[in-house]
Amino acid sequence: MKLPSHVKPIPGFLNWLYPKGFTPFLLNKIYLNNRILRDLETENPKPHSVSILIHEQEHLKRRGLTHSLKYALLPKHRLKEELRAYKKQFVYLKSKGEEYDIENVARKLSGPFYLFAADYKRAKKLLEDLWQQA
Ligand SMILES: [Zn+2]
């Protein structure tokens, strides 16, 4: 698929840290892991790769300094922002008949990578609800 010009590869040394991608809220850019980016550039990218782009595109809708600070400082805000993005991602994956490793995301959201946005049980329940509704 043809990718918009604001979608960039993650600079080499950060690839190991981000197996999927990230969207810095202060820039109008989406950075994707090279493996995901290469798959998206093919004619038939995997639904999981497309869903990662959808997730990051949802983050891109809300940018700016205030949002960045709230995301960094407030676990509640961080969780809300991530759930918004996962919702879009889940709707797409379900429409393609795909599965998703919810426990893995719940572990990430409740761990250091997302600065402990919620405890594991709560994150898992919220994600399961999202998947049900998707
Ligand atoms: Zn996210």
C-alpha cells in the first residue's frame, strides 16, 4: 500500500525498543518499526501491520504540548488515549477476522513501557470490553 509521507521508519537504534511504532505528540509524524513498514509497503500487507498504522493514526489526531504533558504525567489520560487507539485497531482487526493478544497489551499498559497506566487486571478488563464492543 502507498503510505502517507508523514509515516517514517524508526531510526535504527530505536527499532529494538519499539517493535511496532510510536507517534511523538509534538510532531506530525508516525514512526513505525522497519519490519512493519516493509510489510505495509507490499501490495498485501498483513492486517496486524495495517492495524498498527490505524492505532498510530488515531494518536496523531491529538497532538500538542498540553496533550503531550498530560500523556506523560497522568496515567488516567495515558490509559484513555491508548484505549482510543486500541479501539480503532480492534475494530479493524475484528473486521478482518483476526485475533489479538489482549493479555500481552494489558501487561504492557500496566508495566514500565506505558509508565504503569493502569493495573493489569483493570487494563485487561477494559481491553476485553473494547474487543467485545469492536
Ligand atoms: Zn498507542
